[in-house]
Amino acid sequence: MADCPDALSAAIEAAKPRTVLVLGAQARAVLDPLSTQTGCEVTAVEEGPWLSKVDRLGAFDLVFVAGVVEHMAKAEAATLLGRLRDLHTRRLYLLVPMGQSWPGHASFWEQNDLIALGMEQVGACGEGELPLYLYKFDLHTYKPVPEWFNSKYWAHPELWDKS
């Protein structure tokens, strides 16, 4: 398994964000050492209500969420992730436990739940028998340009009347 802090560190180094939003005390603990190395401006929201607090914020170069969605109702957490993805950033990272083995969580997440939100797994780190998984959404790599989307396949209306 890849190490989540290393994967996140590599992502931050590659993205070179100027502004970062962290949601959750766990996210703040993971990101603090990385933010001092990169010198980015960090805005932290460590406690909920998450949706109302996020609504008051602007856009960020990168958003990192940890220790949040598993403590929310799944529909509300999906709304939060969608809102972050669509309105507040182009790069969203989420550290989340998977499956139903975790005690005391309000919602349980599976890979398909996060794929449905356009996210992909980029790392995993161990917590004994209960691993955490790092997922990302990056607008720049979310949907590659299809092969057919080039001038070779376009209609050429100027040639329609020619035989």
C-alpha cells in the first residue's frame, strides 16, 4: 500500500497550490507539515456544520478532506463533496475509511460511491486492519479528450455542396 501522506505530498508538490482548504481536524493534522514546506495559504475548517461553513467560502486551488464524510449522513456528505468539487476547487482530495468495519461512523463508503462522484483512488495507508484510502478528483484529468474529438472527425459544412 502506498503511504497517504507521501501521495498527498506528491500531489501538492505537483499542483503547486497557492490556496488550500482543509476540512476536518484530521486533515489539518496531515496537511500542516506539508503546508509549511510549500508555503501555501491554508484555510482550515475543523468542525461542522460543514455545508453551511463551506457555502461561505470562495474557491481554492486544492481542497483536502479527512475525518469528515464518515461522520455525516451519506447523502449530506455526497452533497458536500459535490459542492466542493463543482464550486470550490479543481483538485479535491479525500482521505476516507472504506467498508463497514469502522465503529461509530454515521455512513460507510465503498469505492463505487466515490467513483460515482468522479473520484479515483490514488493511495492507501494502514491503520491496523482498518485502512484509509486517498481519493482525488482533478478536473484536469477527470475526463480525457476522446480520440474522435478532433478535426479529422468533424463535419465540414463548406464541403457539403461539393460533389
